[in-house]
Amino acid sequence: MIAAFGTDGVPAKPPTVYRALDFLEKQGFAHRIESLNAYVPCRIQGGAHRAAFLICDCCGAAREFEPGLEAGLSAAAEAGYSVRSLTLEARGLCPACREA
């Protein structure tokens, strides 16, 4: 791997596309699916929310849904944790792949 350096000898910043994706994620327009190392557009409107995905192990489709995580967050608060972000990834087979 070849490292890219700017004219001042400092390593170059990440490509513009990654900065753009980071911006979109921070603004709530996109989510990063960690296990797939991929970004997807946010499908749930209405401001900040916790990201949750159903991911098909066969075709790779990812579907966003609204998680019911209040009990887990309450348990975290009772234990003194301050949860900053939470992403749920559930893996399995989508309806089309289950029938195939």
C-alpha cells in the first residue's frame, strides 16, 4: 500500500467521498452498516433515531426498521451508562431468499 502525502509532508486526508458519507451520516441522511462496511440511505424520516437493520445473509439486502430498545436503554441508564449511539444489525434470510 502506498501512502499519499500532501505538499507539506502530512498524510493526505481521506477521499472526498468518505468525508461526504461521514457528513451525510452525521446529518441523519445515511447510516453505516458496520458488518457490511457499507452505507445506506436513511429510510425513516423525522429527525434523529436509532438505526436498526434486517440484513439478508443470502442476497445482502438491508432493510431499516424502528427498533424497540427502550428496555435496554433504561437498563444502561440504571447502570450509569450514557449511550451515545446504538445500531442494531439482525441477520437472517429475507422472505424472497427463504422461499428460494
